[in-house]
Amino acid sequence: MKEELLFCPLGGSGEIGMNMNLYAYGSEENQKWIIVDMGITFADESIPGVDLIYPDAGFIIDKKDDLLGIVLTHAHEDHIGSIVHIWPKLKCKIYATPFTAVLIQEKFKEKKIDITNHLKIVQLNGKINLGPFEIDFVTLTHSILEPNGLSIKTPLGVVLHTGDWKVDPNPLIGNKVDEQKLKKIGESGVLAMICDSTNVFSPGRAGSENDVRESLLKIIASQKKRVLVTSFASNVARMESIFYIAKHTKRNISLVGRSMHRIFKAARQCGYLKDIVEPLDPRDAKKVSKEKIIYLCTGSQGEPMGALNRIANETHPDVNLEKGDTVIFSSKIIPGNEKKLYGLQNLIVKRDIEVITEENAFVHVSGHANRDDLKDMYQWVKPKCVIPVHGEHRHMKEHIAFAKEMQIPFNLKIENGDIIQIYKDKQPEIIDKAPTGKIYLDGNIAVSLESSSIKERKNISINGFLEITLIITTNGKIKKPVVTFRGIPEEEISEAFKFDLEDEIIKTCKTFAIDNLKQEKNLIDVVKQNCRKIIKEKTGKRPYTNVNIARV
């Protein structure tokens, strides 16, 4: 049988976040697979009680005997966040560079899973061989340490998987984009480039961390009182800049928030953040005069449990803000977070605390490639084909238009689940569809969107909750039912209305042979139906209803 090269995204194509990509090589009888990245996305308010969402990996779990390993490009949650949830069903090797590996180890340690024998550390610009795949890690720049592109060489040819990247001429921590290596890969011929599309609408260049540092230094040097900076904890270059600024403005620095401490510790463990002042514990920072302290904290997206939210609401045990202090949001607003983030900023402003954001000052640069950065990559690599990923459909469509401008011979617009065959000298094509979907982490349990727990919680959040307990004596008499409401408009629930509801319940019960246990289910169903009808007429709500029968 003829051997073929396949690509299949299970997440991250048609959306931003939840990245998970599969590659396969071989004949139908002997096909070997690898996974590139395994991320999450965060749930919004439309799914109450759920925080994390990750790809349904059932398609590759069914092929786990032919799976050679998981290869991780970098340590952002939308690329590694679901590994602790999916890996136990795969139990394969995991390949990552040192910083990513440390964070992976921490994730598994929290789950009390020993990953030691499965986690393989790849040095920067290192190379691994997995069956028919020769994978060469390529140093890029991004908003986290050790971002890698992957040159995936197969007997058919090379695919370049960019991961997340931009061209930062002064990355501050870590090396610059390995331009020479990319050119060399391009000279050898690249069948297809699977490329980040996040900033394809943004003209010019994404910008440099060094420029942000200089701007933040000027801003913070002019402040007279307490300064609090909030940023993505994973952006170690930004973290290092705040340490640099603290030193140059003769301020102490204190890290606030669990993930900020976790990333700081991981970076130190990997040999980064060497020549910096030591951060103060927030409890000790309280003793420092306000003009001599910078806090660097989590919560830049307005997360309810983020450190900044607790500080703004005056519930943090160690950090407080006062009139005349300054809060700098050194981050972008992730789409979907606008409402809660603006609410947080308004709360801070109401307290006469200055708020500085990317809307009124230069305090942030993106970690993703703008159009001029993309031009550089295209000119270095010269791929025969571009397959955009890591974007919504509008991003990927625009990316294809851009690829045509750059005179790339072939392109293909795809979505999650598409199984794409990549050819040597012709347009790739979608040849099949893999089952895809989303898994919702409900507490500690993985469920689908059709799960009864999610459906019931949504119903309760919209319509409220009604509980009825029918008390039946041994001689078949009905006592006064116990009726409990939650989340139903109270102005409409008068005592008279409650009595009417109780009368309706008793009247319904009398139409059944109550001592007949076989009729219990029918009785419960009719009581539910009648009570919901009454409440709908009175309040406009159809509450989630639970009926209990207690025999005494």
C-alpha cells in the first residue's frame, strides 16, 4: 500500500485556544501517529460551574497503540493545559524543552501522577526521532520562555509546524528567532507550513519586549506612590522587566498570586532570572513604604479568584491599595473577558487609583506574529503550501488571502476534525473527517455538553429550582407537602400562591392510588408538570423541579 502523510487538528482550528494537532505517516495498515500540543480553553458564563474545556481526544485514544508520543511546542495553557486530563488514557512518551517540562511535571505532581519515566527533555534546538518522524526543534520568540517551531521530516518531505511565535528582535530572555535554521529548512524544501493565524489582521510588527521595558520604566519612574503591575504570569520576559525596573527605580518587588510564584520558581529552576533582586513575601512588603514597592500580580483578565480582583475588593490578606496608587495592566484583553475586566478597572478607578492600560499607554506587545512578521517567515521558509491554524474562521480565511499575496502555490482552509492528506507537488486535500468535540471539566469530572449536570445547572440558573416533598402516612393519608423555592422571583410568591400550589399538589395526589408503589413515578411526573405550569403562569419561569416522596 502507498504511504501517506496526514494532518488532523482536534482543537485550535476555527477557534483560538484548545490547540491539539495530529500527524500520521504510513500506509493504512501501518500508520504511525504523533500529537503536537494538548491545550485547554476557558469556559464563559454560559456554562455555569465549568472552568476548563479541552478537546475530545477519542479519535487518537482509539489509535494509542500506534501513537509514538506527544510533542509540546511551548508551555502556554492553550497548548499544554489538557495533558493531565488526556494523557492517562494514552500513557505515551512526552517530549518538551526544559522550561515546559518543569511545568508539566508540576501539573502531574498535583494530580499525584509520576510522569518521570515518560517525560523526555529535549534541549533547545534539539532533535528527536519518532518512527518515520524526524522532529527538529526550532527556537522562536513568543510571550513565554522556550517557544519552538517543529520541522517534521518524513520520507515524503518536511512540514513546518510553527506553534505560537512572532519576530522579536530583542526578546530579553531566551534567544532570537533562529533565522538561519529556518532558511536552511526552507532551502531543503517545505511541503506545508502549519501556521499561527492569531494576529493576521494586525499590520506591521508585533513589537519587542525591550521596547515595553523602556516604556514601563518611564511610567513607573514617574509614580510617587505604590505601584501594582498585573500581567500574564507566563510572560517571564515581562516579569524580568519588572524586576529590572524595580532595581532601577530603587523599589522592592513582591510577587502576588499562585501562578506568578509557580512560573518564577520554574524559570529559576531552568537557569533564568539570575541577576535580579530577591522578591519580598507580600507579608513583608506591607512593612515597606508605599513609594518603595512594586507588586507584580496575577488577575490581568479580571479573573474572580485572581490576586488583583481580591486586592481591588479589599479581601486580599496582604496587599491593599489606596488613593493615589497606580495599577498597570501590562497585558491585552483576551476576547470574551471585556465585561469582567472593565468592571474590575471601574472598581479601581472609583477608589481614586490610577489605571494604566494598553488603551492609554504603551505597556504591552503581543506574542503573536503580525503581518510583517508573517512576511519574514514566508520568505525564510518558502513553503509550497500554507495551512492556517490557531485562529477563528475569519482569521484563517484572511491568512489564506495573505498567503496568496505572498504567492504561495497551495493553501487549504480547514477546521477541527478535518483529516488532510499532504502531497509532494500538489494541493493538499481533506480526505476524511475525524470525530471531534469538547470535553468540559465539571469539578473533577470530564463530561460532554449534553451532560445532565450541565443541562440541569443551566436550567436552574435560568429558571430557578422547586423542591416538593410529599409526606404519605402508612394508611395512605397525605400530609401538608413541603414546598421549597430557589431562584424564583420572590415578589410573585405570596402566601396565597403557596397555598394554591399546596392545594394543587394534594388534589393531584388524590387522583392516584397513593399506596400503590408502582404508580409513584407517574405521580411524581404529574405533580412536576402541574406545579411547573402554575409557576409558569404566575412568574414566567419553568423551574427545575424535584419531587420526593417520604412515607411515614
